[in-house]
Amino acid sequence: MKKYFFTILSLLLLTPPAFADSTIGFHTGNEFISRLIRGRVTVRCRVPGGGFETTYHLCQAEILDPSEWAYFQGHKGIDAEEVYLTATHEDGSTREKNESFDPATGLSKGKFNLWIATLFQRPLLNLGKNAIHYSLKKDKQNILEGDLIAEVKRAETRTCSDGSYFSSNPSDCRSPDNNVCGYYFRDKNYCE
């Protein structure tokens, strides 16, 4: 009887927990490449009064591969309703973000902004190693928490071939970053 008890006990102790999983992190993976892309664009715009204006611009952007937005992948079936992420960057700065969590899929319900910085939002990640502390919660109580590393490495700059666009919006000639550069990079498949 003791032999069976110790066999069962050792199996329980050696068997990983049901939620132990190496896939926890971002659904795109936890390794990213940052790349500066750039290229020259000619923009011809219709101006009030029926004329045209032609301008030349250098477009550039910093993109993140494989994605600038990602779902957090937790454990399918865990009874949690929110996921909280705290990223500590190599320079010691931190960024916190949270999203609702769907236990049926094991994913956050919304994607996390990993890289896009605007006036109203800041990215979770920074260049280098980002120590991520995650906490899956229900009713503000921790159900599961842990740590992982999300690393962003710098890659070589890429230059797209020149582009040319016509616009009926005069502001596209004055500030192409708003619309034209976005169209240009999509048309050029982000300088691939």
C-alpha cells in the first residue's frame, strides 16, 4: 500500500501543473525586430483655384516585426477575466497595460500596443530586453502570475524604391506623413 502511495505521490510531484506552458506570452512570440524604413515620395496635389502643387518628401518609419500589436496568450480554461502587464525596460523605465481576458481562447480580448507611439498612447516595449510581469486576475485577485522576457533587436535600415502619388487633398502636399507615407509604405510592402 505504501508503495502505491509513494508512486502516486511522485507522479503528482513530477507531473507539471495543468497550466504549465511554454507558450505564455504574446501570440506572435516574444522576440521582435525593429527596423527603420524610408524612401522618397513625389506628391502632386490639387489646390484651390484649379491648379496643382508638386512636393518631394522623405518618408520614414520604424516598424516592428512580426507585429506592432499582439494578443497576450495565457492559459486556455483558466478562470481569469483580466490580464495586467508591466514591462520594465533596460533603462529602468516601466509601462503598464491591461486588457480583458477570454478563458475560452486563452487570449486577451484586445491586442496590446507593443510599438506605436502617438500623442495619446505609448508602446509596451522598448528596444532591448523587456522584463514583462504578467498577472491574470478575476475580481482583482491574482489567479496566475509570472515573468517573461520580450526582446526587441535592431535590424538594418531598408530603403524603398521611389513613389509618386496624386491627391485631391492639398494638405497631403504639406504634411505627407499623415496619409501619403502610410500608403507609400503599404504599396512598397514595407520595403521588403
